[in-house]
Amino acid sequence: MKVLVTVKRVVDYNVKVRAKSDGTGPELGNVKMSINPFCEIAVEEAVRLKEAGVATEVVIVSVGDKSCQEQIRSALALGADRGIHVEAEGSLQPLAIAKLLEAVVDREEPELIIMGKQSIDGDNNQTGQMLAALTGRPQGTFASKLDIADGKAQVIREIDGGLQTVSLALPAIVTTDLRLNEPRYASLPNIMKAKRKPLDTLTASELGVDTVSKVTLVSAEPPATRQAGIKVASVSELVEKLKNEAKVI
Amino acid sequence: MSILIVAEHDNASLKAATLNTVTAASEIGGDIHILVAGSDCQAAADAAASVAGVSKVLVADNAAYGHQLAENLAPLVAEVAGDYSHVLAPATTSGKNLMPRVAALLDVDQVSDIIAVVSADTFKRPIYAGNVIATVKNEEAIKVITVRGAAFDASAAEGGSAEQTNVGAAHDAGISSFVGEEVAKSDRPELTAAKVVVSGGRGMQNGDNFALLEAIADKVGGAVGASRAAVDAGFVPNDMQVGQTGKIVAPELYVAVGISGAIQHLAGMKDSKVIVAINKDEDAPIFQVADYGLVADLFEALPELSEQL
Ligand SMILES: Cc1cc2nc3c(=O)[nH]c(=O)nc-3n(C[C@H](O)[C@H](O)[C@H](O)COP(=O)(O)OP(=O)(O)OC[C@H]3O[C@@H](n4cnc5c(N)ncnc54)[C@H](O)[C@@H]3O)c2cc1C
Ligand SMILES: Nc1ncnc2c1ncn2[C@@H]1O[C@H](COP(=O)(O)O)[C@@H](O)[C@H]1O
């Protein structure tokens, strides 16, 4: 079984991003970039499927400018077999990314696609569901467990009320939640090996996809700041403040 | 302009988040219709028809929609959506699962998780874990949007008398099926609708100690939440997680106990009206957003707090 895993290059989750002072967008100069944490979990899951003998090949795909090859290499160092870089400039909306991925899916015909549930920069939570719609495949979103058997994917999904189990006909699309697994660290030899793994580049025009969007960023601002609070010395002072000052109990 | 809201319901009643979405729709302006798609869902449709401000309820009652599988529901919503300028759903796990699939079928982009309506085509939404608020313009003919419940008041559940019509053929894609569900049962209010939320983090040490938080929640009619670390450590189930990738809450009072205040956690609770933090580390970042901070060992503070409430 061929598994396709999507990987997005994003600002590292430890960085506290701020709006630029001129309000034109987030300040992204000189910040640490990483694989989106949910995509890292997707890579780990695919590699485990390969180690378990369920997957035969793990292909990584990332859409973005040249620099996202760095994240593809990181995914290869975690155990994936080869990479596909879809070269595209600027920040694309999820629908355009899903269309580019659809074109890759048409070429690669994977039986399973594992994606992150959400990119932690745009916080969209859209691309997997959109790709599922475009390809007419079932979707197992927010997965905390994945089992492949008898041509089906059984997915336990994290939902607001608890957990839901669905069964999906393959080929299917699964998006990861944090509890699906704990990604490994790449070893130095594997990082070296990853440098020699194949990495192909495609462009949006080669794939015949129009990436223009009707959703545009008008401005970006910092969130409302909270008034600095106070420290209370005791539980009784806390209760008194909540009753008489804040009046919330 | 008319706006279609995809109801969140359990076939018997409407979920509260639907009412917050109605308020967002009324800020956009125009006729508001609600789609209730489910199986044996007449009771939920009746509830939708009595929501104030709603003029029409579209009912799609079919076994294929019973478990809200996106593969079956999305073609229905896309089919009905053609008559509308906006299609809205709550940004809950079911809205997040369904709406991008609808948007892609309609070949339009989606705007996720709006927290404010600037005009009929311009909205505010948090990005980068809420550290930046983006204003985005959506010029699609049909605007597909999910709405953050915590950012809009609930509209009145009573007072309306919308007409009801049946819509849509049954779509059964036949590629996915529901196997089962493990739904947490609790007598406490729903996390996203509670006036008070008492949350515990890794500092709670284990699941049993959450009883200390439950005792406090019960005294003030509140709900109990958790940080991701507490969920990951297996103290409590995932449905209690508050944060960037969990539930977003904005209660009157949020009490964070044994939670350090990582940006991902703050993203889910920093719009609460009053924040209390109890932490033994006086430098914990949670204190930077807390209105009232108590530097204390939680195992001493919580029993005392419970007693004094
Ligand atoms: C992609 C991604 C998404 C994430 N999404 C979320 C999310 O949605 N929600 C979320 O919460 N996290 C999320 N996280 C995790 C987040 O980064 C933090 O790891 C997590 O919030 C930490 O939880 P915590 O504060 O309970 O634990 P810790 O950071 O370990 O803090 C424990 C705190 O308890 C205090 N403490 C310990 N013992 C006591 C005691 N006896 N009395 C008083 N205080 C005590 C300590 O001083 C400390 O401050 C996400 C992470 C990633 C990478
Ligand atoms: N530019 C991209 N390249 C590769 N995968 C992406 C890209 N953007 C989004 N994805 C995938 O889609 C998931 C959800 O992203 P989003 O819809 O932006 O929240 C991510 O976790 C990735 O797996």
C-alpha cells in the first residue's frame, strides 16, 4: 500500500508570533520554521505502517516555496521514502492547496493519505476535508487511532462529545490529532541518508491548477490585551475578590 | 441576502452552538434559514423552528444523515447552498469536519472560526494560536464560514415560529460508515456553554485528583476542563481539552489550576471575562493573563477554596 503524507512548513510552535506594527500581516522575519506538528504525527503514523508491513512506500508532499524542501528532508529523515515538492509562491488558501494535492494524488494514486488536522499558522482545519471532497474519498478527521484491515481504514476520531469510530473504504484520507502517536526524533545517520533520497519538484502550472483565491487578508492586528491582574495572598482573599470585586460568584 | 445555517443537533434537540451561530448570522443580516439534516430529527427541526430570528427550517430526515457523516451530508448541503449568499455552521468538531467538504464541492474557499462580523463579506478570525487577529475579505459568491461560539452570544431558543419544508434527496455515498461512539456523560454544563470553567493541568498529578476540581465546579454550577498535558497523560478524556486545538471557551470565570499557561492553552481561554490562576510557580506564564493569581500548592488551596464557596 502506498501512503501519501502531506507536510507543511510553518513557524515553530514555540514561537509567539506577533502582528507587524503596520498591520499588514504577521511578523515572520527570522523566526524558526518547522514541520507543522500535526504533519509530523502524520509522517510518524505512515512510517509505523511501513514498519508494520502494511505500507510499502511512504511519499511526502509539500506545497510552498523552495524552503519547504527542508521540511520534506526532515520527513525523509524520519523514515519516509521519497518527496514531492510542489513549488508555489506566496501564501495559498486551503482550496488551492487541496487542488494541487489532488493533482498529485491523481499521479500517485495512493491508497491512504495522512494529513495534519490543522496547520498551526493559519489554524484553518480545511485542507484534508477539501482534498477528500475533490477526490471523492472518505475522510477520517481528528484521528487518535488508525487501523488498516480488509481494504478499510478504521479511525477513532476525537470529537467534542468524546470519541467516535468510523470505518472508511480505501482509498481514504485521515487527518491526525495530537494523541495519534508521539513522533520519533531523526537519528544522525538517518538525516544523512535522507539527503540522498529522491525529491521531485512540480509546479502549479505543470499541474494545471489555478491558485488565485477570493479570500484575502485585509489586515492583521494583535489580540485585545488583558489588564494586568493582581496576586492574592490567600484563598479567602481570592473568594472575597471574586464575590465583591469581580462579582462572578 | 439569505443565510443558511447547518444545525448542530442530536436529532432530538439543538446543540447550543447553533444558537451562537444564529447571532453571527443576524450580524451579517438577511433572512436566516436553518438546515436540520438527521435521522428521526423532527424534534430537532421543531426546536430550530422556534429559535428567534429564524424564518425557515429545511428538514432532511433520512437514515443516511443519522450520524452526520460528512461524505453523505456535504453533497446535501452543497445542493441546498445554491440559493444562499452565506452558509454557516458552528466551529465545533462536526462543523469543522463537514464545512470544508461542502466548500470544496461548491468550489469556494472557506473562512474558518470567525470571531467577529465586520460586514457581509469581511470577518475577523484568529491565526497563530490567537496571537494575531486577521481581518479577511471573502468575495466568493457563496460564503462558507464556521463560527466560533464563544465569540457570539446565544440567540433566544424561543420566540420564533419558522415554517418547515422538506428538502433534498438522500445522499448515501456508501464509502464510510459509523461504527460506534464513546460519549462522555456528565450532569455538569457543557464546557463551551458553562458560566464557570475550572480546569486542571499536569499539576493535578492524576485523574483522581480532578475530584478536587469537580467539587468546586459543582458548588458554582461550572464545568471542568483540562490542559492538553492532562489529556495526554491520561488523567481525563480528550473532550475536556481547552486550547488552540481543543475547545475554545469564554466563561464569566475561568480557573486554571496547575496549568503553566502555554500559548496553545491560552488560545482557548484568554477571552474569559475573569481569569484565576492557582500555581505554585510564581513565574508561570498563566499569571500574565490572570486577573487574580494565587501562588500556592493546589493540594492545599483547592480544599480550602471548596470549603469557602
Ligand atoms: C500543535 C500543538 C497543539 C497544542 N494544543 C494544545 C491545546 O489545545 N491545549 C493545551 O492546553 N495545550 C496544547 N498544547 C500543549 C501545550 O504546548 C502545553 O504543553 C500544555 O498546555 C501544558 O499543559 P500544562 O500547563 O498542564 O502542563 P505544564 O506546562 O507541565 O505545567 C504544569 C504546571 O503545574 C504547576 N504545578 C505543578 N504541581 C503543582 C502543585 N502541586 N500546585 C500548584 N501548581 C502546580 C507547575 O508549576 C506548572 O506551571 C499543544 C501543543 C502543540 C505542539
Ligand atoms: N502547503 C501545504 N503543503 C503540504 N500540506 C499542506 C499544506 N497546507 C496544508 N497542508 C496539509 O493540510 C493540513 C491542514 O491544514 P489547514 O487546512 O491549513 O489547517 C496540514 O496539517 C497539512 O498536512
